[in-house]
Amino acid sequence: MNVAILQTARGGSKSVLNKNTLMFNGSPLFLHNIMHAQKSKFNPPIYLSTDIPNLEEMSCKHKFTIIERPAHLCGSTSSHHEVIMHGVEKIEEIQNDKLDILIVMLGNTISAWHEDIDLAIEMLRDKGDVDSVISVGRYNMFNPMRSLSISADGSLDMILQKTAFNNSGVNTNDKDVIGDVFYLNGSLMAMRRSAIFGNSDKLPFTWLGNKTLPIIQKSICMEIDAEWQINIIDKISTDYSIGRE
């Protein structure tokens, strides 16, 4: 079983300026997951898809291979699916062999714990009908039944209509009305090659295939996409046990 890890981390960002290279406890954010992955008992090779310059010394020290990401995949609107496929193609060129499983870690997270990487590999190894395994967090407070959008006239509209619940007798204002709500938290996505290059129509992450299993992490494990999240990631960086179950 040929397994590789791909860290994706471009240099620029708009939501939080240069979030992937922000320093946390003496290391750039993207490097933390690479250091976690190095502890995997499966010892998969680690690759970094990036346009960040001058990383050669770091790559030698921390034993990862740089994949230079082309300019058309470095923009804020570039397709992450295309970045992943480009990474697979480059890894297979380097190895002169096809991958079976790719584990993607996002550069703006800190919680791709090696235990979870190992678990994801084992789940795909042992369950042939599963296309992918992803890390998720439970966020019932962000129940999609409560989500709103602002219409053209400035008023609020429900993103999801509550019609299905109107005559059910349930309290539609209860954050737990539809049960536990999980969101992909960006720590890791483990996928079969066949899923990445397959034709699944399950939106929004078609590269995960048709059947995905979760690894549930603590709710403080998340991507940095807003300024308020920086302090949370900073706290985890000083004591990784805070983010572990």
C-alpha cells in the first residue's frame, strides 16, 4: 500500500494575511503538521505543495520534499481539487509509482496529530468500501438550520427553509434539533487515489468520493480563516495536549 502525505500551503492569503506562515511557538504554522506527520508509525513520505520561497534548508532539516506549485494554482480562487491532483501527479513522477492513498494536511491548521494520521490509514486499509477519512469537529452551535443570508433589500432570509420541521412538533430553534452537526476542520483528509480522480457528485468536496468516515477531533481544532482564531491556535501550539482528546 503506497501512502504519501501532501501538505498544501501557499504563500499569500486574504482572509488572514500570510496565515500559513504565521509563527506559532517558534515555527511557521504549516510546519507544525509536518512535524506531527513525521511521528506516524507508517513513516509515509511527506511533500509540501507551495509557492513559499527559500524553504530548501527547512525541507532538509524536517525531511519533506518541496513541490513547486504553478502560478495558476496559487490564487485565492484556485481549485484545491486541482492542487491535490497536481500534487499526486508530481509525487508519482518522483516515486515512479502510483499512490494508493494520499493524506492532505492544510497549511492553516495545527492538529494533524500522528495518531489520527495512523488511524486514517488503518481505516482505509481495513475498510475497502470507504473512499476517504476526514477529521471533523462537532459544532452544534453552528447548526445550518439557524443560518441566515442578507437579501438584496437588506433583510435576513433563512439559508435552509424550515418547512420540513414546521409540522413535526419539534423545537426548530433548538441548536440540537437535527442532532450533532459536524464540519470538516482541515486537519487531515485521507483519500484513495480512485476518489481523487473519480467522478463523485457529492458536493462540495467531490474528491472525497462517495463514502467518507470521520475522525472526530476537539472543537478547538480548526483552520485559521479569521483573526479571532489566531489565539486559539497559539494556545494549542504551546501545549499540543490541549487539542488532543
